Amino acid sequence: MRSSRDESACGPGKRALFESARCANTRAMTASTAQPRRRPWYRPSLTVQIMIGLVVGGVIGWLRPDWGNAVYFLRDIFINLIKSIIAPLVFSTIVVGIAGAGALRKVGRMGIKALIYFEIVTTAALVIGLAVVNFTKPGAGVTLAATNTDVLKTIGQTHPQNFVETVVHVFPASVIDAMVRGDVLQIVAFSVLFALAVSAAGEKGKPVVRAMDSLSQIMFKFTNYIMLFAPIGVGAAMAHTIGTQGPSVLFNLGKLIGSLYIALVIFIVLIFGLVIRIARIPFGQFVRAVREPAALAFATTSSESALPKAMESMERFGVPPYIVGFVMPTGYSFNLTGSTLYLAMASVFVAQAAETTMGWHMSLGQQITMMLTLMLTSKGVAGVPRASLVILLGALNSFVPAGLGPIGVAIIFGVDELMDMGRTCVNVIGNCLATVVVARWQGEFDDRRARVFGSAGEAELDLKRGNIAFADAVAQGD
């Protein structure tokens, strides 16, 4: 009312000047919230910092391999910090999403839809891997000579889990032990059951939901702090990779490495591109959302290092928390599309090398049978170290002449880390995409959030909803 009296007290000229000033002020405020502030050149975004870390680390590893090996402990520090986040983040996100959002009845349908999607895309990965490896024939001309197989001793001590073992493994005897070991699948199973109990408790469970909501926001904030160390961690990882492997391995098994990356690109363009089109996902914004988790996974060869950032990005992208908390960690065991494609190519590579070595030939029918075996056994690698090599060794022992399987895996092991970078990156992108697909399938994808991802409009929306950690992530990442 006071402003009205002040305005009416002015003459016509003064009143026009008053309106003009007020409109100019309104336009200025609107512009400031509609567009993000220009970042100073000396404060690059997190994505640019990670890219700089990759380049600097690669140069250091190339020029001074001893320095690359000496700084590897920085990568271990970064990975350990990330691992410390995963258990409380997954637990709190699932509890809030299911118990807090009233998603009790949706869990079963969501789980079935997720498993159907996982099976479709992993089958597509096997098909593309099989097609590319038979076209490029990277194993032709490679001789499986006797070599030192000491690197396989640790791998040989483990084995893929069968279906019954996988089901039993899902349910932890101690959730504390599961959290200590970082067994994401067991944490998810306990979190879902706990959330169902909290929801059934009614009023008594509401304080727990509020506490978990606070914990999830704190852990996302904690993630933002750790991401400040990400450029150093990924730089150290890249320096170690280049310093240890050296350029010579690119020439020894360059055809296998090149074939794998060609197949991964084809898979991303054809399968992921088709999924994005069918699910009506904003392509540019999705790329913006997954670029940081993908870069982390590529540099560190660890899906765990990208999990907290990927979960944060997908929630910011418009996927409900209960879908992110359930689908993404579960996908780390059942939706490893990059690793599945790698298994298809690596297994046929060894078969081609076996043909060169002793004239033994694997028919297309045998290859398809081996792919079906890999499709089943690759689902039982939860918590298995060097999971892809474990599965590969088990399949080769069943399908190639005795003694050649371990030799082939030993040869691949020398360049496994270089290939692990690409397949881990695709695994993370695939799991991010899976959360969006399931959210769209459930009819709960927030297109408004997706459209404003990474902009000042997103920060404004997060502040209104009290998501301080997400608003900080906007400022940090863009």
C-alpha cells in the first residue's frame, strides 16, 4: 500500500519515471535468473578441469613414467573418498524415494521394467560385439604362445556365480558388512526392505524419512566437495595408465583395442541413440548431464568413482530419487553394456588366435552358444574383482581347446586397462540412460527439470525446493 501512495503522490511525469524504473529493475532481475553468470576464465567448470587433468596426466605419464607411477596414490585417495559416499548415499536416496514419496506400490513394476530393459540392451551389446569382431578379425595372425600366467592366479581363485548363488548373494547377512565391503547390490536390497518397513510404520516412520532426506542432501554436498579433488585424482590415474602401459602396447594389440572402441561407438550411436529417440529424452541436456560421470569413469576405470556424481546428475535431470536409487546401483550388476560388448569381442578374439595357433576353428553356431553363456554368466559378477576377466576365463575354458584360454586371457590382460577405460565409460552412460528410460516408462520423468538442467533456472528451482546441494552443483559444474 505504501508503494501505491508513493506512486500516486507523484505527478504524471514522475509516475511514468517510477514505472519505467520498476520495469527496468524487474527485467534485470529476470535476466539474472534466466541466464547463468559468465564464469571467469581462471575458474573453469568441473568438466573442463577433469579434461585438463586427463591431458596433464597423460603427458606426465608419457614423458616421465616414473612420475606417473609415483602419483598413483592420489588416484587411490580419490577412489577411497568416493567409496565412503556410496553406502550412505544409496541407502538414504532409496529410503526417501520409496518411503517419502509413497512409491511403495511402484517398486515391483519398476523392478520388472528395469530388468526387461537391462536384458534388451545387453543382448544388443553382445550382437554388436560379435558382428564387429567377426568383421575386423583382430585375433587373426596372433599366436597364443606359452607365456607367464602368474597374473591369472588371483583371477582363477574366483568364479562366476550361478543363478542360485546370485540370488543368495543379494540378501546380506549383515548390512554393516555389506557397507564396509561396498557391495552395492546388497545395500540396495536392504534399503528397499527397510524403506518398505518405514512406509508401513506410518507416523512412526516419518522422523526416519526426514532424517534420511537430510542425510541424502548432506551426502550430495559431500560429493560436491570430493569433486574438487577429481581433476587431481583422474590426472594421477591417467599418468599411471600411460606410464605403466606405454605406447608399445598400442602396436602389439592395437587392432583389438581399436576394434573395441569402434564397437563401443557403434553401440552408443545405434542403440543409445535409438533409445533416446524412442524415450523422447532431450539429447543435448542428457549429454550435459552424463559428461562428468563418464569422464570420471573413463579416467579412473572405476564405475564406483562415477556413481555418486551420476546419481546426483540424474536426480537433477528429472528422474525421481526412488528410481535413481534403485535402477542405477542395480544396473551396476545387471546392465554392464560396455563390459558385455567387451566380453563378446575378447572371447572371439581368443578363438581367432586359437585358430592361428593350432588350426582349431570356432563356428558361428559355437560363437552364438558362447554368447548365450556369457549373457547368463555376466549377470553373476556382483562383488567379483576383475569381473570381466573372471567371466572371460570361465567361458574360454569351456569353448576353446584346453590350455589356450588362460594364455589368451594373459595376453589380453596386458592391455585390459586401456580397454577398461572405454567399457567402464559406456557402463556408466548406459546406467544413467536406464534411469531416464524407466522414469519415462513409469510416467514420472520431469521434462521441466531436464530442460533447465545446468542453467540458472535449475539453480532457482533447487533453491525453492530446498535442494542446496543441487544448486551448488549447478555453480560447480557449469
